[in-house]
Amino acid sequence: MARRPRLRRCSDAWRYLESRGLPDSVLTAAAQCDDIREGPRGSAWFAHRDPAALVIHVRGPTYKGSLTGGCKSLFCFSHGPRARHGRLVLAEAAIDALSRAAIERLREDTIYAATGGGMGPTTIAALEALLLALNASSDALFESAADANPAGDRYAARHQEIADEIGVPFRRLRPPIEGGGWNDFLKASFHGDRRHEA
């Protein structure tokens, strides 16, 4: 990932993410945090970091998947002073986490995270460490933004189990489009706004 260029305005990756309904404000903030890099053929590479490894999840116009190597962890994106973070929104895909950030206009008290699909031991360990850190906040809250389908509901149930074990208040943040994720909702809203403007 270190050799890939940082996300920049008007690049192929930037235009691809714009086509997914992500606004300038979110893309600019993600670029400043270096959470997304540019991959080949207009793809976007999302960093899933932990103290010992870096795993990249790739999305593009014709491909989505993971690069091999490393230990699976969380994609984390936040805006604003770290001391204000008391809320965690956890999606399955990074693009859904960023979509939720866009819908909420980048809340400064929130970390938007994604598991990149299933949750293995290293992903669960990273989530538990993050929740333990957030639990110091008087207004700590863990919201599961998993997809609106049976698999997403199972992930949300697992998220709640982890929240209960650590003692963090929990809420299910289910996308309103049955069978879809938060990016589906964002794209539907984005295209609806464009039609309205026309």
C-alpha cells in the first residue's frame, strides 16, 4: 500500500467513489487521514490497520476483494479530535462505513469502522480493544450498521454480544433498504437528489 498514491481529487479512484454517492467532504477527510489509497484501474484501496499488520480491501468499478497477506483487522475512519470519540458505527464494508459518515455529515464524536466481511479472531480482538477504549467515555455507544439481510442481522447479533461482554451500550443501525447496505441507501438518496435538481 505504501507505494500506491494517496487518494486525490479528480483521480479515477476519486471519481469511482463519487459515483458511489460519497461526497467531497468525506473523500477529502479520508484522503487527509490516509485511509484510502489509489489502486489500478480506478480502484480504491481501504486500509485495515492494527499494530502489527496492514490488510487492504479493494473496491473498484469491476472488482472487490482483499489483497493477500497480513492479519485481518478493522478499517477505521474518524473526523475531529480523538478525545471526543465516544461512538462507534461498525459496518461490513468500508464503503458502507463511509456512506454512514456521509449521511451523518461526519459526526466528530464517531469512529466509522468496517470489518471487511466476516470477523475472525484478530478482527474481534481489534473491535474489543476499540470498545474498551471508547468505554471510558460517559456517552459510549456501539451501533451495528451491518447490512439489512439475514447475514447482516447475524453480524449485528454478534456485535451485540461483544458489546454486552464489554459493557458498552448497543443499538442496531439497520439500513432502510431491505437486502442492502448503507451505500445502497446513500446512492438512492444521491440519485434522488440529482433527479430533484433536474
